Amino acid sequence: MKKVKSLTHLKNLAHEKKSVVCPKHPAWAKSHPAAFVINLSGFMLENLFSLGLFVYLPNKARTGLAAGRVKNQGSAKAAIR
């Protein structure tokens, strides 16, 4: 996961319609749209940046072609039957 280090980076993520997470904070461990997060108070943003704010990547993007491999395994099972 790529770390968000500045407000400019967060603003760019909002324009790209990306989401962010803060794994060390229980309320922010789930993904939230960057456009929502950038409108938080400065105090809260400073807290999130100090804990570590990261760009959210869905499981599909993190695992690469894993979904394709599962699909191929399913096809192999169908071929055996």
C-alpha cells in the first residue's frame, strides 16, 4: 500500500476518486473516499497522517492475477467432471 504523505496527495486521490485507510485507527481501518477524508478537521487529518494513512487497494488489485487463477482452477474442475 502506498502511504499518503501530504494534503496535495490526498487532494489528487480525491480527484481520482480513490479511497484511503488508516489501519492503526479502529474507526478508519475500513476504506473511506479521499474526497470525504480531505474535508475532516485539521486536527483529525494530522492524527491520521501521524498514524499512517494509505491508499486503499481492493483485494483484486493486491493479488494481481489471483482471480484469474481461481477461474482457471474452476474450469479445470469442470473439465474433470
